[in-house]
Amino acid sequence: VETYWSDLILSLCCHMRAALLMNSDEILKAMKVLADPANYPVAFGCMAGKDRTGILGQLVLSALGVSLDDIVEDYLATNDSSAHINACIQVCAAMWLSELKEKKPKQYEQRKKHGQIPDAEPITDPDSEISVQEDPNIVTNDELLASSRVYGEIARFIFHVLDHELGG
């Protein structure tokens, strides 16, 4: 179990480093928009707020002079919603698979043949009256929740990359 968690943290750190380096021009554009009073009020967000949006939130807080410990605490607040984030990801994936199966059946079958689509597809109905928390087709387990969570090590790693690879 300990190896799983350390591998997960390492994988997520690599993912976040890549997101930061590969999207640096977009991050700079976003920071410029957020820094310009002519754009106020301004908001940003996404489905989970833990990856690219999480990086942007960390950078904004840092630019405002918030301490690293407080930035990490704010980032970790995402975990209060990890079960909901996981459910949303499953619903989005199910909707995408359904659309792919309907509109591009050859691509769907090719992906299924190569193991890119699970054998037991989640069955979700975007028009359902049942909330995602109560939907029996939404699977929740420790592994899925772990991938929906954020970790303080990752937030600290982002600032390490900024300081040591991008000149602070």
C-alpha cells in the first residue's frame, strides 16, 4: 500500500510539473488577466480545481503574498469534495463513452479492443433525477478517491519547480 501511495504522489508530481511547464504561456496569460483591474470582477474554475486550476490558484495566492503553508491548506480543501469530483469524472467519462459509441462506433470498438475502454462500462444517465452521490452506478473505492484527492507534497513540489526550474 505504501508503494502505491508513493507511486501515486510521484505520478501526480510529474503530471503537475508537465502541466506547469507545457502550459506556462497559458498560465502567464491567465495571470495577466487576473492582475488587470480592468477585468474585475473575474473568476476562474473547472470541474475539480486540482490540476491546472489548482496551479493557477496557488500562483494567485502566492502573488498576493499568502504563505506557502496557507496555500497548501487551501489546496488541501479540495479533498472535502474528492468523492463528488470522482463521481463527476465517472459521469463525464460515461457520457463521453456513450457519445463515442453512438457517433464514432469504429473508434469506440478500436479503443475497446485495445483495452482503453473498461469491459464493465458505467451506466449513467445525465438526465437522471438521482444525484451522483446516490447513483448506484457510481463506483467509489479507495483507489478512485485517491486519484481525486490532492496532496500537500504536490503543492510544495509546484513551488520547487517554480523556484528551481523557472527562476522563481
